[in-house]
Amino acid sequence: MNVLPELQPAFADARKVFNGRLTAIEVPRPDEVYFHAPIELVAGFCAHLHRKWDARLVSVFADDARTDAGAFHLYYVYAIDSARGFFIQRASVSPDRPEFPSLTDAVHGVNWQEREIQDLFGLRLLGHPNARRCALHDDWPEVYPLRKDFALRTVLPAFQGVRHKFREVEGEGVFQVPVGPVHAGIIEPGHFLFSVAGEPVLYLQLRLFYTHKGTEKLFESLPIGHGVRLAESISGDSAFAHATAFCHAIERAAGLDAPPRGRALRTICLELERLYNHLSDIGAICTDVAFVTANMHALRLKERVLRVNEQLTGSRQLRGQACIGGVRCDFDAGQLDVLRQLIASLEPECDALMELILESSGTRDRLETTGWLRPEVAHDLGVVGLAGRASGFDHDLRRDFPHAFYDQVKFTVPVRTEGDVLARLMVRRDEIYQSFAIILQVLAQLPAGPVQTRIDTIPPDRTALGYVEGWRGEIFHWVRTAPGNRLARCKIKDPSLQNWPALSEAILGNIVPDFPVVNKSFNLSYSGTDR
Amino acid sequence: MFNILRNSLRAGVVTTSYPSTPPEVSSRARGRPEIDWANWQDARPAAASCPTGAIVHEDRDGRRTAHLDLAKCLFCGLCAEADPAIRMTNICECAAAIRTDLVTSVSYALKPDGTHERMDSAPAAPGSIAATPGQPASIEALAKVIQARAAKVLGRSLHIREVDAGSCNGCEVEIVGLGGPVYDLERFGIHFVASPRHADMLLVTGPVTRNMELALKKTYDAMPAPRLVVAVGACGCSGGLFGRNYATCGAVDAVLPVDVYIPGCPPNPFALLHGILLAVDRLPRRS
């Protein structure tokens, strides 16, 4: 298959620079190129792609291919945004020498991803600055759950009581504030250890993976059709985005696409998901600075969106709507009217809500300059999605890698550079209006025809990358298919996994009581991270 | 200030009158699946279509026993697509105090090709203590009646501590809504509190992960008695899609004694209100 024209220069360059050191090149799709290269080339490949093509390392993962290929495979997925394509380096790790070099010192964003590989595959990390356990907590026995010879339903001994040792922070007047995993609010579990001197936070250590529930392993035991339902349970607030990214990967593996109407309805559902989450977050940010009235209005508006979701798809959270080849329910004329009325009524309500928030000087005072994520830091950490865009890091797969129906609509990607809580709130506000515009444009040119391409058999032994810009940021699902409509591997990358380190940076110098609002302004998914 | 008042007046009262009136769900909403048991031809397609094993069957000696377990059901509707004898209703008030009340079992004599010859026994109507008043049938049910007395002690004002023991956060999206103006849990004198030491009820979501098991137990231990535990969602009620695996203990009742199960994936706010009010025996009777 031919490489995408935009991707040709980078492709030719990589072939030339690494000539003789690549063992194979595969181009299963024009925008998805696999370079098979020895493990020693990982750092050099990464540095070259980043410096010359401004590539972003968006996902690092392993696959136990010992039965088929006699080795573990490591995959490094690079997005080359300017060329609308992905370069994927595949490196083999021999079972006799189960170790791999770390990139964390150069690319901080892969810290947890690499440690997860070490935990789940038993491949030892070399040169990692902090190669401790992460996905499996300290009390876990020596097991490698994502190896093929480990059974999903293995019963492990109960908690043994070994405590995680946090880094010590010492000094005059320095003390520690441990919070979680059970929090005061209705949020997901995670542990935060604040080191403070007086009120300002000196250092924040995060400990997550409390909700690790074996999701990726589970994908390998389910028929692909049931995998769509599992994808909806990766991060419930992004149920449709995750399920659609999964379906996208399967469709690419099968070499088929959703029909135009199916892609249009996907776009509508993705924007509805964005709407209800942004409304919810705007309200929750206000609650965290004690402006509860605004939250009540926001919850009222969110409820309207959820009820329309139910009228359109049967589920308030759009569950059950995604399916391989398109979407499950078509919308009839009456339903489309309901959607139009929703947009028409929400627009003035959002104006009023935002006016309420922005004219409250007490609220603004708490949000401005709070939780400052400096643009340089956002860039260095590769912060994605709305949090990145609020700190000037301008990436959006809807524009850069148009999927679903996004190439048929006009919209802008709101970007700010202030990087504080207010900026993240304002990006949400601006995106809400863009979502209205996108939905109305889709409705104006809604294609007729089926909403679903039937895909009965998924060819085995294919690898494919699916992606969707969810409301939080970019979601990637990478699959390797197996015979009998099953999967040999499904790798999930939620934007939260990329963005958590940004929270540790943004909180520095802020007071502990501002942590909830800073945390909410990112609103990262624990479940999406932990899986 | 004037703007705040003007906005509040313009918005008016948006609070639902539930539970005095039925849940305001769309006719298209997918709630509890309904099987036409008497005319069911074959349990196999529906069982194969079900992602969680909410519909399963056991075949032995020319007979089949088929089960529908609402605790496992995602309300996804795939069974209804696979089998014309199954219809998705929009019924969301499915909570039950006894786990087995969520299971309906029916047996059939089989034809040689594996389809159903005839139904052997009519399904027992699934129902909870609140829905089927009368003599308690079992020790388990008796324990529930005693629990209901504890609930009366708590009845007037209830403080809830929510714990996510491993959920995907879908349940949390709906639980957060209970505190909003539409569902307004506070009108019942029910509050979410920040500490288990202030709580009468533990509202638990998710399959309990191995990494959360200890934290969940400690949270429960920190609560004063009498205390109630409500398991929320397919994962909390049964382990859902995740079941019991290397990283999860499965359902909440594998770790803590559960007083009420609220099925759904996720249960909508009406279903949550129904389950919480059922736990404290405060459901009004609607004609």
C-alpha cells in the first residue's frame, strides 16, 4: 500500500536515515506505517522523529508475541500531526533477555507507560529514573498478567499489607498531607501525597491504578462484538468516544469504513458527550470555589443533554450506541427535531451561565492564576486535549486527523495560553459553542442511507490503530486481531494517562485547599488511566 | 447578585416529583428486558448475544433451565436484537433487597434440535420485600426485615458516603446528578457526606478491585452502626463485564454485606433514588 502523500517526505527521510538498520517496513494503511527495528534503535528513532518532524510519542506498549514470533514486541506510536500520519516502531525483545531501555529521561510522558509494561509483562526497565511498580501495587505477587501464559481468572492472594514508600520530602516546617484513595467528594479513587511548607504545595506525589480491573486482558477473552461494550466501560464519561475508537481500530483492521450517515451520527454523539461533560465540569469548577448556584444551573443543563441522549439512543450516557461499522440506532425526523431544540435552548442558557460565572469577581479571583500549567511544561509533558490547548499546546485529532464526519464540518479549535484554571474553563466554554456549530452543520448536511456497515468477519493477524478525539483529549485503541473474531491484544490509551503529570506541575506553589478546583479543571479519568 | 436571582427565577423549579409520580424516562430508554417466557423458542441466541452472561442456560437430559439475572444486565438491548421474544422496556426501578430476587429462572422441555418444546414452570415474579409484602420466606428475607427496622431508625435523615471501588465512573456521572436541582436528594433529608464516620449508608460502585479492597473495607469499618450498604450498577451488583478476575474481587457482596442492589449500567438517577429509598423503606405506594 502507498504511503499518504503528506507523509511521504518523513517516510523517505526515515528510510534514508535508518537505512540498513530497519528489518522491515509495513504499510497496512496509508497513514499508518510500521518500522521494524532492533531495540537499540528506539532512542535514536525517537530523537530523530521528534527533532526533524516534530513527532509526538503518543503511546508505548508491549505485546506478547512469543507463540507467533518467539519474542515480545514493543510498539512506539508517533503522531506526525503536520503530515496526518502515524509512524509506529516495532522492536523485538527476546524472552531470554526480558529487558528494554527507558525513554523516560528524554520523554517524561512515557514514565507510567513504561513501568506498566514492566509490571504487566515482566520486561525489566533499563535506565528508568524511578522504575518502581505502578499498575500493580506493591503488595502484588510476582505475576505478569498480560503474558499469554497468565490466565485472566487467576485468583491471587489477598492484600498482604506492604505499603507503598513515597519519596521523602524533608526540611524545616515541611509536613505531608495524605489524601485518598477514598475522597471527600463523589470522585474516583486515587492517592495524593502533598508535601507542604505552610500552605503552599512543594511537591505532589500521585499514586493511581486503584481501579485497575484487567480491562486489556479481558479484551483478549471476549468476542470482538462484546469488546465494544467493554470499551464503553473504560471511562464511563467517555463511553461513546472509547467505544468509537475501538470500533475505528477494528474497522481499520478489516479495511472497511462506516457509511456516511453512520459517521455523521458518530460525530453528533461525540459532540453530545463533549457537551454534557463540559457543562458538568464548568459547574463542578464553580462548586469547588463555593459558587454553588452556577453548578446548579450547569447540572440542570447537563440533565437536559443526558435526557436528549436517552431520547436519541436509549441511554443517557450514549451506551449501546457504538457498534463496529457505524452506530446502532438511526435518528428519525422527530429525534432530530429534539436535538435541534436542545441546541436552540442551550445556547442562550450557556450565555447566561457564563455571564453569571464571569461577572462574579470572587469566582474569577479564585480561578485566575490558579493551577498554572506553563506552556513550556505542557509542551514538554505532551499534555493533550483541552488541558494542553489551555496552555497553548494546540493539538486536536478532529482537525489534525479528521475521523468520523469532522472533515465535512467547519470549526475552530479554541486555544489559550494562560494555562490556569480559568483558561481550562474558558476552553470548555468555547468548545461548547463549537460543538453547537458542529452538530448544526452535521444536521444541515446529514447524509441519507444506512448507519452501519455490516462486518461479519474480522481478518486475523492484523494490527490497526483507531483514534478519536474525546472531550478530554485524544484516545487511541491499538488492536491485533486473532482468528474467530477475537483479539490477541487491545491497547488502550486514554488522554488521562498522558495528562496526570501535568497536575503535579500545575499544583506547585498553590495552596492545598485549591487542589480540588485545580484537579477538577483537568478532570482526568482514573479508570481510563488504570483500566 | 440581581443576575443570580434573575437566573434562578427564570429557571424556575425543575425538581422532579418522583417518587410520587413515575420516573420521567423516554419511551426509547432501555430499561429492564422482558422475556416472553411462555412463548420463548430458544434461549441460545440471546445467551450468545449477552456480553455479561445475564442470560444463561443449562441443558440436561432434554431439559433446559434459562436464567435472566438483572444484576448482570447492561440494558444494552443486544438480546432483544437477537431474539424477537425479548423486548426492552423502559422500566428502571429494578432495585432489590435480596440478590436472588434479581434472577428469574424458567425451565423448558427441549425438542431434539435444542429449541423449546414447552415451558415447565411459570417464572416466579421477581420482587423485593417492598414490592411483595407478606410472610418472609427465608432466613435471608428475615434478616432483611430486621435490617428494615434499622432502616426505620435511619429513615428520617440519611447520610451517604459514596465509594468508587473500581467503577468506570459512569455510575458517578449519575450519582453526582442526585445532588443537582432536578433530583435533589436533599429534599428527602438525605445528604452525601465527606467522611464514613458521618455516614449511615455506603453507596458502592464498581467491581471491587484488588487495589481498592482494603480501602473499601476500612471505609466500612469506619462507619458507625447501624449502617447500610447499597451496591450500584451491574459491576457493583455482580461484577458486570469484569466479573472476578486477577485484578478484581467481583461484586460488592464478595467483600461487604449488601442491603440493596441497584442494577443498571449505569442506573439512571430515578433508579438510584428508588434503590436508596428502598433501603430506608421510604418508598411511597403509587397506584
